Amino acid sequence: MSMLSVENLNVWFGHGRDRVDAVKDATFAVARGESFGLVGESGSGKSTILRAITGLAPDWSGNITVDGKEIGKHREKTFFKTVQMVFQDPYASLHPRHSVDQVLGETLYLHGFTDIDTRVVNLLDDVGLGAKFRFRYPHQLSGGQRQRVAIARALAPAPEVLLLDEPTSALDVSVQAEILNLLADLRTEHGLTYVMVSHDLSVVGHMCDRLAVMKDGEIVEIMDVATLRNMQATHPYSQHLLQASL
Amino acid sequence: MTLLDVENLWVKFPSRHGVFDAVRGVSFTLGKERLGIVGESGSGKSLTGRSILRLIRPPGIMTADHILLEGDDLMTKTERDMRAVRGQRISMVMQDPKFSLNPVMTIGAQIMEAYMLHNAVNKKAAYAKAIEMLEAVSIRVPERVMRSYPHEMSGGMGQRIMIAMMLIPNPQILIADEPTSALDVSVQRQVLDIMDTLVKDRGMGLIFISHDLNLVADFCDRVLIMYAGRIVEVCDADKLREAKHPYTRGLLNSLPRLDEPRARLEVLQRDPAWSEAPSVSGRI
């Protein structure tokens, strides 16, 4: 059974003549423990799919099923224990006046944990930062360290699905390698399921098992990574993307 | 022929913990070529680009033995004289079009302003020139774009508009600071191709600052690799993959590759000796 499945998902913004259909009829399923990639250019709706899953895009129709349970307009607390998201820009996704301890502690408190103290330390160890970073503020951290904190925050409720929205595109290549390795390790350690959005085909090729190529809000092709590596994409747009990223 | 000759460039920022040297004794020359400068964030590559135009704001301090633009030393020029250099003889394209275009002026007004500032022409001639430049950067409906505001443009279009604006005074040197990193891969190529043809046709020198090694290897003729404010290696762009310096090798190896799948990516192991080693000269 699939961990996350999306059927005929439509997402739109605005209404009347200002209506923009950001995602049209997207259908895909991600198995438990799988890593699934969404690629496409900006404006193709790949991030919007993630936002619709987490409830950050209010207007959507279709079916989203997480772990066998269908998601309605109102998301239960258990949903956020299962699904967590990591955002693109580590400079914008952390509260500038909250220390790492506050960021993680608050998340843990909201999810009803009582052993917050030990969990904060464990989370920081998990993402390779260690306890010495606990009382730092975001401006005292580098981009890579901030993204590690963002990943720790997403891991706080011990989720099963991580939605990764371009987790490394704001980082240097050398730091990108560290974060991608960390994500790969965490996935094996915690048995996580990933949905990763990226415009970089080689990153998706490295991280994912299968991927969907998006264009103008539609999924034009779903293929596995072996097909991608052998350059056997069938849709002309996927071929064009492949050419551009070599 | 040498267009630009930079000798022993330093950029320093005084701070509470002493002076921080962001660029430490960089020397290089630029001919009619495409020179790439690569490095991580904080390696001083953008500051190097900015200091050529003397755009380091106080409290930052920049010093250099000389910055010769066709034999003309920019270091001795007054701020007033520098204004005739900026835009006219050396132009710069910044990273993000969102922050470099004026949000409350139409595109047309901005391009025309840039042109009229440097040329004694009337509005009509400036309008015609602006349309011509927008067409040169493959913008399909230039009349509509002229009337639009920057927020109505996509990233790729914004960046092409920036390039059009920078090329209008016909400068000798174009400095492009990460011109495509805010853009998609598919649009990236387009913008680079446009820049390439324009630079070639006009016989300009191009300094291309980027963190993307693959892009630089494809696009430039010569590459300077910067680390901690110094040039650690200079090589021909087509031989970048055979680079010898462990830092360059590390950067290349940390990239995931479609054709060579690996379970783990190599993580760059930094050697303190790299930042201590003297700067390599980028002169020909």
C-alpha cells in the first residue's frame, strides 16, 4: 500500500478571471520508504503540490491519501505527526529571534512531547549539529547549519513522510553534498518516505527512486531513475530538461 | 590585448574582532575573453567583481596597486570620474533581477533613462533604441514589456531586461555576477546564449562570476578558482575537469552526477593550508 497518494489533484489561486490553475489533474503514489522526485521549471506547480498536501494552499480538489487515511479540508493533529515539510530557503524559514532550542522545543511541545530536553539534544545529534548549537540564533549559523536545524524541526514529531521543497538550492555545492548525505542517512535510519521537489535533475537523480516531470501544472511523465540515467525519457519536455542539465 | 589589469587587490572589513580580509591580494588580467570566477559563498568572488567598479561601500576598504582599464588607472579616479566608467565602460549584471530593477518604474522608463543618461538623444530615439535592445535579448513583445512593471516579469525576462539595460551604453567590459543562478536550467541556457552572442558581436570582455562549476566550464574560456579571498587555481575552462588543486577537485566531486550514480556524495575536506598558500596570478 502506498504511503502517500495523490489523485486528480487540482490547485488554483484567485477566482473569476484572475483564477490561475497551478496544478491540473496530478496523480501519483509514493510507496512506504520510497523517495519520489518532482522536477520542472519554476511555475510548473511542483512546490504547489507539496503545499497542497500540507495544507498551505487553501483551494484544491481531488484526493490526497496519507497512510490509508484520506485528507479533508481540515487536517488532524495526527496528519502533522506523519507529514512534515522542509522549505527551500533556510534563511527565511527560521524565526530570526528564536534560538535553535526554542524552535525545536516549541515544535516538540506543540506535538505533546514531555521529554523535550532529551529530544532536543537527540534531534541535534541526528542532524549532525550536536548540543553546542542548541542556544544559537539563526544569524549565528551558516546556510548549511540552518538547513540542518530546519530538518531537525521537521523530524521533531517523528514523522514518516518528509516533503522536501528544494532543500539544497540555496546552498553551495560543497554544503549541498553534506545535506544530501544527511538526508540519505536519515532516510535509512528512520525509514522515512521522501517527496523531493527540485529543479536540478542530477540532485533528484541522486536522491530519488522515481520521479515525475511537471510542465505548466501537469505531470507529463513519471519514470524511474534508471530510465532517467539512460536518457530514455519519452516526453519531449523531459528530454529537453535532460539535455539542458547535462 | 588586455582590457583590464588588476594587481594586488585587497578588500578589508574592519570589525570588532579585528580586520577581516575578504579579498587578499588578487591579480588577474582580462582580454577579449570570457573569464569565469568560481568559488563558494564567502570566497570573495562577488567582492572582486564589485571592486573593479569601486563599489565597495564603507566601512569596507579596498586597495590595489592598480586597476588598469585599457591603461587608465581606476584607482586614481575621483568618484565623479568613476561615474563615467560605471555603466559606460564597465557594466554589471547582478544576481537577482527582482532587486536590481526599480519596482515603481516601468521597464521602458528604466531602460530609456539608462540610455539618455549617457547619450544626448531625445525620448523618441531612446524609445526606439530600447525596443531594439529588448529585441536583441529575444523579448517577443517589446512594446508590451516597455509598459510593464518589474513585478509583472518572470525571472528569466527580468534578467534579460537587465542585460539589455547594461549593454545599451556599449561597454567594453561586462561583469555578470551570478546572472543565471535565480533562473531555471532551461531558461539559463537561453540567457547565457544571448549574453554570449552579444559579447562576441561587440568584442567585449566578460567576467562571469558563478558558483556553478559545470556552467563555467561550458561557458567561459578561462577560469579563476577562488578560496578564502585568494585565487587558488587558474585553468582553461575546457580543462576544468582535470583541475589539480584539491579544493577544485573537491568541489567537482561533491556534485551529484546523472551518468555516475554514487551511494554517497564526497564531502569537501578543507585544508587550512589552502587559505595560507599565496594567491595564484590570473595574468596571461
